[in-house]
Amino acid sequence: MNAAGIMEEMTKTIEKLVKGYEILQKIEDVEVATTPKKLVWQSDLVKLYHYKRETPATCKIPVLVSFAIMNRQDVLDLQPDRSLMKKFLDLGLDVYLMDWGYPQKQHRYLTMEDYILGFMNDAVDFVRKSTGNDKIHKMGICQGGTFSAIYASIFPEKLKTLTTYVAPYDFSGNANMLYKWTKDIDIDAMVDTMGNIPAKMIDSGFGMLKPSAEVSKFLGLPEMMGDEAKLTNFLRMEKWKNDCPDLAGEMFRKYIKDLWRDNKLIKGEFELGNHKVNFKNITMPFLNIYATEDNIIPNSSTTAIDKVIGSKDKSEHAFHGGHIGVFVGSKSQKELAPMVVKWVKDRS
Amino acid sequence: METNTKNMFETMANMQKQAVENLTNATEQMQKNLFTPNMVDSDIFKKWYDSQMSFFNQNKSDNKNTANPMEFFNTWMNNQMETAKTWFSNNNNPFINNMNMNDDMKKNYDNMMSMFSNWSGTMNNTYSEMLKNFNAGSGKDAFSGLFNNAEMYMKSFEFWMPMFKSIQDKSFTPETFKQLFNAPLFKDMMDKMFNLQPDFMKNMNEEAKANMFKMMDSNKGMFDNMKNMMTSNMPNGNEMFTQIFDNYNKVYNSMNSGAAPLMKLMPQGEAKQNIESMNELVNEFNVFNMKNNQMQYMMYATGLKAIEQVADSISAKVRNGEEVNNFMSIYSEWLAINDKNFVTLFETDEYSKMQADLSSFGMKLKRNINLKMEKAMENLPLINRTEMDELYKTVYELRKRINVLEKQIDTDSTETVVKAKPVAKKATKNS
């Protein structure tokens, strides 16, 4: 390490910036969620899409997928070669996807009841009726998995199977510091003051699980500049990550207080509308997927449901990867998706 | 593109001019204060500037080159890199000579940092301007992230720069670190990290921060005092802040007691209510600020602990005869150690409670300010937030009612065709 050497190292950083400027300025906005699909149902801000198939589905019972409300479902169709939705289509499924929308100020009063007993139930009914199936396959990812399990416990007669990916069920303990924070924070004051909860606030909270991530992820970016495919992959992921909807205030209040703070769901104490939610009522076949390197939802939180669920046909699958990798990573496309589709088809 | 190109040329030309002026001033100052007159030829910067400008002028009138501004810019950048490298490598450069004088390191410290700051500051400004040339979209976001990372990297580089010489000749010790610890730069680095935190942490009280670091900066020898105060007070239940709170409450209560007889003389009415509510608001604001400072203190103390660990790690490597060949390894180690320390902090009960308190005070303050604003503007023909919330609630309830009625119609209908909303109807027919 000498004066000239360190100066050169620093100026190289500047050079990388210049190169980044040159290449990034030439790139038009990247596109995500390009697999063809059709809007088939809408209620207020929530939409339901049906993916177009070129050939008839080999599995006649359709699959309805719900993603987390706090992120966009576009990540399930990030790019053609990293698209869980496209993979499901290729493997013969008939796929519907919920889009929870972007809550505006007027949506602050939407509750968990509205989301699960209203939007999700209406979407399920639409798919059942429009395809002529009494029961459909339900899949849910992360928070969408938790909501799907709650739904399944209330309307078991409408579902053929339930599959959840990296879904939190048990919010006890300190395995996730965010669970701990919700024990202290005054949720009522937040909702009463702000109405909807800003996406930035939620994103910052998750960001504190690894504070340097927003800086360190750019360390490798200059090296990607010569590889357009890698660079556009990075940009698509960034586009998705920066596209977070605000959360409807009343939904947030109940979700955080009852589930995160008081952990009522796994204890069988959670109530939704007039329903007491009991996982024993989930009797359809259940596939529970968790990611061994998940730094957002602890494995213990996901696997806790297995002890309290009513299903006799239940399977647990450990995916060797992280929270996002479970539905985006190449291993997910190559290994996990075929396994899931086979599991679903075997029960159709 | 033509406009962007023009903007870029103008931006760079201005920045270059500014850089040269800053560097020339800094060098002249350095000559006056420390070095033998004429030891540094400040004309070197004039020549540099002239050559850069002639390059600009040539390219401005050259359609071939302006058609590809980045090609031009790369050439310019390479040119500048070479200049910088030559400048810093020059054996006759007193800057480098003095870096070799271990006993005079502190003497040169401020001048060296001043010059580096000017140079890197100019670069940062240039790139901030460049960002404006982007259209909105993924490229802009990524460049922004890249730029922020580079800025963070350069801040860190600047912080460690005075210590490189001792790392190189393996004389670096924790004592060297303490001697050359730069509090304002450390603050800048921490602030860059704080930008990643929630809004209520971003909105820290600038004045309080400035005061805290004025104390830290007033004498670099105070590093130990500051460190000891920070690290010893924090685990002992935040005694310092508890004391501040107690004192504030005493003053606030005394003031209220003192004003009580006067308030009794005032007739009941709007004016009295306004005074009381403003008094309450000021109190809430002060309490929030004190909590905020306490949170900042916790963050800076953790950052300090982390960077000391990095220094210890470097010192251990030096002791073991290991080479520290590049700055990126120091930077990466700092990020990793920082993460470890901050996550440990975030997982503590103290942090969780502190954050909850701060959030609660912040929300209360925001709510009261909103209400006061509504009150202040109640005579204007404006719809306020409370009224809008009531309207939203009504719309929400009506929408729910409509949903129930629609479902009843569906149930009552004898039609077997799926009854859905207009979009769905159309889609069903076409699918």
C-alpha cells in the first residue's frame, strides 16, 4: 500500500462510476412481469390475473397464487428465465395470480377481514365458478401464505390443496428482531397518526436486519457492467425491490397487533370477523416450504404450523437458499418448482 | 441527448474550474502555513486546468466526439486520473514527503484532508449533476445507488487515508488510530449509514448533532474522553440522558408553576386554550428531540465501537506481519463489523424500547401538529385531514354495503353464468 497505489484505487472507483454512467444511461427502463396474462376480475384496488396458455393445462384444477401485500407479486415473474409463473405454466398448471394493488389514502380503513374474507374469498369464488371446479389449489407466498392458511382454515371446503412458501406462522421469540420490536411499538399511535403505513417505513425496518446491504450490494455492480444480462437482472430485482405499496392502516393494525405482537394465530386465539381461526380446520393436503438461509422469516416461524394443522397429508420441504431465492433463484426454477407441481398434480 | 451533452459539458467545466480554485487555494494556504515558499508550484494546477479546458473546448466544437459524450468523458477521466496519480506520486511533492515523516503526521493532517476533500467533493458534485442527466427509470436508480456506494466508500477512504502510511510501514497501532481519528468524518460516515434507517431516525436534530461533534472535533486528543463517556454511559442505563430529562422536567415544571398565577388571571377562552396547547406542543417537541438525541447517541456509540474494532483488526494484522494491500479490504471489513455491531444493538431490549418511545413521541407530536394546523386553518374554505378521513370512512362503508348487495343479487339470481364485475364478465366471454 503506497500513496500512488491507494490514489489509483480511489480513482478507479471514480472510473467505475463513469463506466456505470455510460452503460446505465443507455439502458431504457427494464421490464418485469412480462409473461402474458389477462385481467379477469377486479374489486376496488385488487385485481386477479389469469396467465395465458398456448396449450391446454395438464392439471385441470386451477391454482390461485397470492403474494405478500407488502411487496409486489411481479417478483414471481421477474424475467423469462427466472419466472415461477412461467415455470408453472410450462409444467402444465392453469395459473391465476392476485394483485393486491397500491392502497391510497381512501383505503386506510381496509381490514384483514376485507382482504381475506372479502378479496381473497371473492377471487377464489371467481376461479371456482369460472372454471367449474368446486375446489381449487391455493398457493401463498410469505405474508400471502399466512393469509392463505387463515383462509384455508375458514373455507376448507373450497380448497383442494394448500401450498405455502416461507410463510410466518409463529411470531414468538427473538429469532427475528422485527417480531421483538412489535412487542414494544405503539401500533395504534402509528395507524391513528399516519393512516396507511408508508412502504418506506416497512422497507427500512426490514433493511435493519442487514444495515449495510443497501451499500454493499452496489460493490459488485461495477463488475457487472460488461455483462448486459447480469446487469439487467440486477436492475429488474432493484426495480421490484423499490416498488413497495403502502399498507392499509386497519389491516396493518390487526396484522401486527394480533399476529406479530400477540402471536394469536399459532395459539388458536386469532379471530377474523365472526370466525375463530383454528389451523385444525385445515384438512386439505398441505405443503409447507421454508428456506434454510431465510434471514427474514425464521425457519421455526414457518415450520411451527406443522404441529397444529389438521391436514393428515402434510409435507415439509427445506429449500437450500434464501427468502427471495425460494421463488426467484435458478435452483428454485430447476428443482423446487417441478417438485411443487408434481405434488399438486398428484393431488388433483 | 444534445441538451444532456451540453449540460454535462457545462457542469464539468464549472466543476473543473471550482476544483482548480479550491485546490490552488488549499495549496497556497498549505505553503503559507507549513512549507517553504515556492516549494509547491501552484502553476501546476493552472496548467492542468488550461489543458482540461482546451480539451473541453476542442470537444465542444468537434461533432464527432460530442456525438458520443461518454467516450469523450472517459478520455477526460483517464487524463484526470493520470494527473492525480502523478500529483500524488511526485517525489518532489511536499505532500508525499511529509506523509513519510511519521513525527509530522498530525501537522500535515488538516492540509492533506482539506485537499482530498476538495478533490473528492468536486467529484461528488460532478456526479450529482450527472445524475440529473438521467431520465427516470431503473438506470437512474442504479446509478444513484452506485453513486451513494462510491460516496460512502470515498468518505471511508478519506477517514482512513492519514493512517495508510503507518499501515504500509507496519507501525499502525490503536494509538495511531486515536491520534488520527477524525470526528467530523466519522460523523459523515455514520450519517450515510443512518440514511438507511427509518424516517424518524433520518429526521435527527441537526443542531444537537453539530454540538455533539463540535465537542468531539474540538480536540482530537479528546477521543479517549469521548469514547469513554459514550461507552461507559450507555450500558449504565443512559444516566446522562436520564439526567437531561430530569433537568428538563424540573425546568418545565418550574416554568409552569411560575406562569400558573398569570394563567389564572386570564379569562377562560380561546386565547388561554391556545397558550396552553402551544405550551403542550413545545413540551412534546422538546421531549421528542431529547429522545431523538438519545437514539443518535446510541447509534454513534455503536458506530464508534465498530470502527475501533476495525482499527484493532488492522493493528493485529500489522503486528503479525500481514500485508494490507488495498483499501477495499478495509472497507469491506468495516461494513461487516458495522453490521454485526448494529444488528447486536437492534436486538437489545434497550434499542427496541428506545425506538418504540421515539416512535410514540414522534407520532404524538405529528398528530398534535396536524390538529393544530387544522385549528389554525378552520376559517379557510379548505377540507382538512380529519374531514377527509371521515369521508374515506363513509366511502369505505358504502363500498362494503354495495359488495354485500351485489352478492345477494348473485345468490338470488337463477342465472348459472358467473356474475362478476364488468371486467370479469368481458374476460370470461373471451377466454
